[in-house]
Amino acid sequence: MTSSVGTVPKPVEDVTHKRPRIVTNKQRVTWVTLALLVLVVAGVLWGLSIGSQQIPLSRVPGAIFKADQPDELIIQSIRMPRVVLALCVGAALAVAGALMQAVAANPLAAPEIMGVNAGAVFVVVLAITVVPSLSGAPTILLAFGGAAVAGVSVMLLAGSGGGRVSPVRLALAGVTASSLLISLTQVLIIFDENSADSVLFWLVGGVNFAGWSDIRNLLPWLVLGLIGAFAMARPLNLLALGDDMARGLGQNVERTRMYGSALVIVLCGAAVSVAGPVAFIGLIVPHIIRRLVGSSYTVLLPLCAVGGGVLVLYADIASRYVKPPFEVPAGVVTALIGAPIFVYLARRQKVTS
Amino acid sequence: MSTAIVAQHVRRTSLAQRHPSVLMGSLCVLAVVLSFYSLSVGATDVSMGDVFNAVIGNTSDQAAQIVVQFQLPRVLLAWLVGIALAVSGSVMQGVIRNPLAAPDVVGVTKGAGFAGMLLLLAIPGMPVVAVVPAAFVGGLAAAALVYLLAYRRGATPVRIALVGIAVSAAFEAGIRFLLVRNPLDVSAALIWLTGSLFGRSMSSVLEILPWVLVLVPLIVIWSRKLDVLGLGDDLAAGLGEPVERTRRTLLLFSVALAAAAVAVSGTIGFVGLIAPHMARRVFGGKHVASIPAAALFGVLLMLFADMLGRGLAPPLEIPAGLVTAVVGGPYFLYLLVKTGK
Amino acid sequence: MSHSATKVRRTVAVLALTVAAAALTGCGGSSSSLATGAAPNADRAAAAEGVSPDVNLDQCGKEARTVKHDLGSTTITGSPTKVVALEYSFVDALVAVGMSPIGVADDDQPERIIPALRDKVGEYKSVGLRATPNIQVITALKPDLIVADSGRHKAIYAQLSKIAPTIAYASLNGNYQQVLDSEMSTAIALNKCDQMKTRLSEHAKLMADLKAKARADETRKALFVRASDKGFTGFPPKAYTPGVLAVVGIRSPLPDESGDASVSLTLETLVATKPDVMFIAPNDGPTLRDTWVKSPLWKEIPAVKNNATFDVNPNEWSRSRGLIASEVVAQEAVKLLYGK
């Protein structure tokens, strides 16, 4: 790793913290952006071309706008929404992860570790169990509620409210909350004995059955969340300098945290209610992007959005090869990839105690 | 972390701390009474008197005998699992120096769960008896993995906790993968994973008994070492304690207890988290008192959870693991917010 | 301890029953069993239609019958009258020989028992979820036979055996042949061999009649699926429902090689499967089918184009796997496809 790239702010247990170097190398940013865009395009084409029917790529351009023939219909109404949803969900979760890490000032903060995803899932499953006819837009609002309550509880549990909380405390609090919510969800599902598919979807997450309606439900919140996040890039950069420093520079630290948290809830809640709790995106994508281009949020956030999309897209593609020719939720692949990376990150944490 | 707690509790000398044995004795009596009550509760009610007679073998009343034959192993298991989880949690919190630490943190629960699932699902013809030892070994192996990965010229509590969470997540991913590949068995698998005392027999009791009988007294004997470790690595070393070795051994004990508990009853959460807290609040931070107390609180929690699970909506049975999660989770939140960490 | 008293009592009861039964059989009827050894047994063995050869029919008519099942073998003496069934398919077996269970694991939802069985089942006590039946309730019922699922109840088999002789078969993951075999074996355990054999013959005849009503050269492929809010599950040819349909000549379009008991389908895979007929068993509430019907691709499915998409009841077609249930399925299928 060349020294011209910004480094990950080193987390410490004690109160004094070091000021991170936020230096970004313009060239690197350009290269990474290009690489990611290439990956997106390649991924989209790949995603559009695989499936149980053999459809040559040459049909794709025609299918984008008009769809008369069955194979064009397949591309337009099944594969395209799936690819687009994968990109959207990935973007939402990755940006939410980056935001969370900024707000909690904690490199291990991520929606699933903080119980935010588990909260959203639990509330949605509860709602569907109680009112089976519920679907679509109202569930997203419920998901927000669940995500919010879980997130707030975890923050309380960890004892924050004034600045940095040690990664350990936050992680442990999040795990506690998550495991509670997940076991509640599991039991709701067991007692309903409905079908294994629902169980797997709500436990693992995936974009297998994506439709344009899902995208329509998600899009407004995604756009709101992303725009809000990008607008917060400068304040977040200031926040990373430390509370006192930021306040000294005239920033309202509490308000920044609040907006950041609200955006996390919006992005996670919406993504989870539409695609289930796809694991680890919010944790690993920000870390990888940070290692590549440094930690300036003006650059980090957009690249996270693209990077997250790429990851979920490729995970979905890979999931087709797990049990061919039949489907497996993409969340399984992200979990299998993400877990070892999480272990690696946890080991790397330089904590002085 | 626990230095602060110790200091805080030493200042408040409560009744409990002045006469710990009295209070502990009464808790014990309460647990025994609750056990008998638990034996009498369920889908068919049997009076406490009949239960008592049946236990001492002094009756030919068939209903009571049946109750004893099937409920007794569950009650005994509630005792043993409660003790195992609570003591394991106490030790873990003392070693990691964090009140939020629980056996799950070092990957035991998920490791055991994964190993059990692997056997149950991937090898269909496997006899059920093999699952318990497999889960036990899985739990130990996971903890060993966490320790190894966290080791870098010593394994600091913080690293252990962080790596533990990550390794748990990895095993969780493995469990989900297994579930996805075996969708028809999902309900049964989830029920086992949630943790319950359903259908357990005397053989389960015998599987966990030796671990509890051997390790718990050992841990109580070592309780002063735990106190010393709680002062911080440097101070402890200064007091002549071989920190790394003691920590490793204590963790091993804690993990073995937790693995045994998970292997026989599935993953019952929050007992290992709450019982030590309750014990410390009432009896203070010195482990020689708080560990036996935690054990008793663990027993009470398990008995309560099992009873509630069986008695709430017969003939349906709510898994004990769910009851502990539903009751324990919010209570734990309340505790933490109240004591402010 | 206190068990030994129960054990003694039970042994005495069994001995008494055996003596009584022996006395009764001595009095009349089954003189054929005293005649030449092998031939009548061979007759008996040949008389169970549609059942696999490894079902030990030679145990029929014996006082102490050793029944083989998935978790071992159990010896049952006398004629059990108080039976607890831990899956819907075992209720089916009981009703087929004119008996009714005293306890059923019905997930606390008695409406899941199909109409064809419900009237004949009468009063029973629910013993809880199929996944976690309440052992205390089962014990209190004092059954003399328990029929369990060899997958779900493997872990509690030992405990169940202590309450009453327990036989276990694959119900949840069982296919049509296994269902027939398990019903015959259950009948052997119940000492109702002849009734079951008669019933099996009736069954074979009914299925043959239904097959005759079907087209002899039926080339249409029919897909059976269960639709839920997050899944559309198809069943390959070897699974239970497609197995039943195959008996009346209706084949499944899914490939035979998939060793899984079920496969998750997306709209694309469904279209690629090109079923000519679809039998859809929907869960309550909104399902994926409701979303998919809006797609133009849905209309490309041959079954939709031919107006051959039928909604069926999941309890009858999937949950209650059994002899009687399979007749319900076959009858409905033939009626829907051929209007007969």
C-alpha cells in the first residue's frame, strides 16, 4: 500500500484519538472508478445473459426498449429487474455501511452487525404474519420503524451519546440485539410453518424474484438516501477529524450524526424490505474502497454505491452456480465471501488497550 | 471495565453482601421449589404433592410417574444448562473484561450449531446420538479457531471479542448455506438452533453432567484469579499472575461448559449474559460470590423459561431459547441503560 | 424406580391380551393359518397390491407382529385401538382401515385435515406441532401405538418408544410408493392386514379406472407447484404428488435427475419448463403467482395459453400424503383435465 493513499483512521480504546490523514490521489480515484464501471457493465451483461433459457447477448440491446418476443420479454421483465435491483440494493447497503462507520466513528459498524437489518426484518416478518395480505409500500415504512428501533437500542446498549464508542462495545451490543431479533424472527417463521422459501428469504436475503414493482418501491428511498448521503460528504469529513475539532470548525456534530443515522435507516430499511438481509455489504465494501481511494467521503460514498452494486450483482450471478440449474439466494454467497473478510478485518484492528 | 463495576459495588454494601450465604441459600430453595412446580405444570396438571411422592418413588399413581419420567430429565437439564451457561458467561465476562461478553462471542454457539447442522443435514442417515458430541467438538473447535486467529504475541480480550464476533458470523454463514441446500428440513433445523429442552431425556443429562461437576468447582476455586485478571493485564502481571496462561485456561473452561450446554440443548441465548449481571448486582463483583450466584440465577432463568414455554399455550411448546430471548433481551437493555454501562 | 411398576403392569396387560387373543383365534375363523405352511402365507403376501416386496406381509395375522420401519423394527402384540398419529398421512392410514386416532399432531390447525378424512376421524386430542409434538399430552392419552415421522421425530423416537410401541415412516419426504408401503405396514401393526389389503385393491382399481378416463396417449406435461409469497416450489417426478399423477398417466415436465424433493422456480425457469398444465397449490395471502400473472411472460406458458392452469388445495394435494388423499388428488386431476 503506497503511502500516498489515505489510511483508515486507527481506532483506539482510550479517549485520545489520532487525526486521520485524508489524502486522496486523483489518479487512483480515476482508475478505481473506471475499473468499477467496467465491472458494472461486464456484470450487467453477464447477468442479463445467464438464466435457464439460452439467450444470445445480441438480443439484449433490442430488448431494452421493446419486448415482443418471449426471449426479449424474459430479458426485460425478469433479468433486467434482477440486475437493476442487485445494483440498487448493493448501493443502498454499501452507502449505509459507510455512513454508519462515519457516524459511529467505528470501522466495524455495519447494518447487520448493529442489528439494524435484523430489526427491519423482524418487523416486516411480524407484520406479514399478522396481516398476510400486506405487501409492497407499507412494508417499507414498517421496515424503517424496525431498523430505527434496533439501531437506537444498540446505540443505547453500547452507551454512546457523546462521541466515540470502542469497536468492541458497539460490536457486542449489536450482536446482542441482532441475535435477539433473529431468534424472534426465526420462531415467527417456525410457528407459521408456511414454506421454506419465505424462511430462507428472510434469513438470508436475495434478489431472485425481483420485479419492476420492487424497484419502483425502492427507488424513491434509494435516491433520497443517496442524495442525502452525498450531500453529507463534507460534514462527514469534518466529523472524522474528531468531535472537538469539528465543533471548532463550526459544525453541529449532533445534527450531523442524527441526519447520518436517519439516512442509514432509510437506506437499510428500504433495501432489506425488498431484498431481505443481504449480509456484509455494508461492512466490506466501504473497507475495500477505503483501502483503494482513501477516506474522503466525497469520493468514498459514490464509489461505495457503485462498489456495493457490483458486489451484490456478482454475488447473484455466482449464486446461480451453487445448485444449477436452480436458484439459491444471493445472500448466501455474500455471507460466504463476507465472513472471511470480516474475520480478516477483525484481526487487523489495531486496538491499544 | 470490571474494575469500575467492582468499585461501584464495593461501595454499596447491601444485605446480600453482608450475608451472602443466607441469600444464596434462599435462592437455592426457591430453585428447588420452582423445580417441583415445573414438574407439575404442563398440558396435564399433576398436584405438587403427587409430584413429590413420585420423585421419591413413593407412589403408584401413573400420572405422577409419567410426569417424573419425562419431565424430570428436562428439569435436571434446566439446572445443568443454566449453571453451565451462567458460569461460562461469568468467566467470559471476567476474562474479556466486558459485561457484554457471552459464550457466543467466542464462536462457541455458532460453531456448535454449524457442526450439529452439518451432521444432521449433510449426512441424512446419521444417528441422532452423534449430533451431541459433534456439536460439542464443533463448539470447542470454533473457540480454538478464534483464539488462534486472535493471537498475536498474546490474545488481548478485545481482539478475542472482535475476532470471535467475526468467526461467529462466518459459521452463521455456513449454517445458512446448509439451510439453503436442504430447504425441507428448515423447520426442524431452526427449532434445534433456537434452543429448547424439548424431547430431551436422561442421556442428555448424563452428557452434560460430568462437565458441570468437574469444571464449575474448579472455576469457583479459581475465582480469585478472575478478580485479579479483572484489574487489567499489567496490574495482574504485577501481582504475579501468569496472565496469558490463566486467561487461556479460564477461557477453555468457559468454552467447554458452553459447548456442552449448546450441544445438549441448542443455542439458548441470554442466560450466559444476564445471569452474571444479576449476580453482580446483588452479590457484588467478587467472583467467589458472584459465580455461584450466577449459577443459581441461571437455573432460575432456565426453569422459568422452560415452564413458560410449556405452560403458555399447550399443547404447543414455545422453545426455551425463545423465551429467554424475549424476556432476556429487553431486560438486559433495561439493565444496561439503568446502570449506564 | 417407579418405572418398574408401570412396566410390570404393562407386561401383564400384554400377556393377558395375548392369552385372550389366542383363546379367541383358537375358537374359530382363521383355520387357514393352521393348514399348509408356505402356501397361505404366499397368498397373503401376494394379496397386497401396489406394495413393495420388502414390507413384511408374512407378519400378518400373527399375534406378535414384528413390523419393520425406518428407525428399526418394533414388535406389537394384540390389536391396538388407541393410536396417536404424528403426521397427517398416518391419519390417512387409520381411516383407510376404518379406525380413528385418539391423538393427532395437527399443528393445532384441525382444518388441515382434509374433508375426506375429517368426518371419519371424529374426536381426537391435538398433541401439538408436527415438528415438536407434546410428549406429556401423548403420554396422558395412554396410547397403545404411536406412528411417527422418521425424519422429524428421529430425535424423540426413544422417548416415544417408552410410552408405546412406535413405528416411524418417511412422511414429510416420502414419495407415493413409500406412502403406500407405510400404510400397509401400519395396518400390519394395527392387525388389520385384511382390511388394508382390501382397501389397497380398491385403491388400485380406482386408480386404474381413473387412468382409463384419462387419455391413453397423454403427452401433456403437468406441473404441480406450491406458491407462497417468497417462493414458487416445483416437485420433480419422484416426489409424492407427481408420483400420484403419474399413476393416472400424467407426467411431470421437470427433469428426473434432480435428487431433491423440491425445486425453487423463478418465472424464467418456469417458462423454460414449458408445462402444458399447471396445478397450483397457493398459500393463504398474496403469493408470487399474483405478481407473475401480471407479466406478459406468464401468458407464454403453454398451460396458461391452453387455459389449463388450476388452483388446488394444498392440504389435499401436498400436506396429507396418503392413500385416501391420493385418490382425492387423482380424482380432482382427472376431473379438471378431462371433465370426467
